[in-house]
Amino acid sequence: MVELTLHAPWFLLSVDVVDAEIRDCSMTRTVCIAWDYDLAEVLRGLDPDLVRGIVCMMPAWASPNGQWSSREVREVWMCSSPAGQSVLLLDAAGQEFDCGLVPEHVEPTTKDLLLRVSPAKPGRQPHSRRKTPPAGNRRTRRAGARKDAA
């Protein structure tokens, strides 16, 4: 269980981790990132081709339905001006958004693309579309079934 005491946007970043010793062997690792600037820093050090996806979790105050919601992020930009820096995001619907802590940019302003999430790779099914659960989930279910039967 995770409890959020700070109602601010945060991110889920999914990245392919490739096994250097076994050809064509990889897994997807998903990490939680608390701040847009931390997301930008992580993305600067990653191979863009390994990024599977980014989801921004939006708190109730920033969501149209008044509840936590998610937005699929397709692009991450760093904006800079004499007033400071900010992270600008583009969602799957093509709408730009930010995480609320943006300086009043003044001219000249630069906008640098940090990452554009590539479309899903053909031929690889996401974990959620597999017909059989990963081995870890199967073991958990069997253990739970034995516990219930006792």
C-alpha cells in the first residue's frame, strides 16, 4: 500500500531493460518519479528507443473529474528563459500541459525536446495482453488457493 500525502502530479516511466548476455532478452521496468524535473533528468540519461511509455498521474485538483486521473505522455520538453526553466508535456491527445510550477517565461525562450515516445514496437505484446500471467503471479495464485482451501 502506498499513501500519497502530497497531491502533486507524479510519473510512471516504463523502460526496456536489455540483457547484455542473452540476445533478444529484455524486460520492462517501471519506476515512479515524483517531480517533472526529476523525470527530465532521468530522460536525459536514457536511450530514447528503450522508453516504452510515460504516464503522468494527475491529482484531483488538476483533473476534470475531481479524482486522480492519468495522462499518457508522448513528448517531454524543457523550456528555458531568463526567468528560469520548466518542463512542458504533450499528451496522447496532442494537448500541452505542465505540472503547475512554471515561471513566467520572458523572451527569449527556448524549447528543447528531451524525448518523443515512440509508438509501440510491433510483435511484442505488453504484459497486460498476455494470455498467461507471469510466473510470479501464477505462484501467488496457487498459494492463495491453497490457503483458502485450508
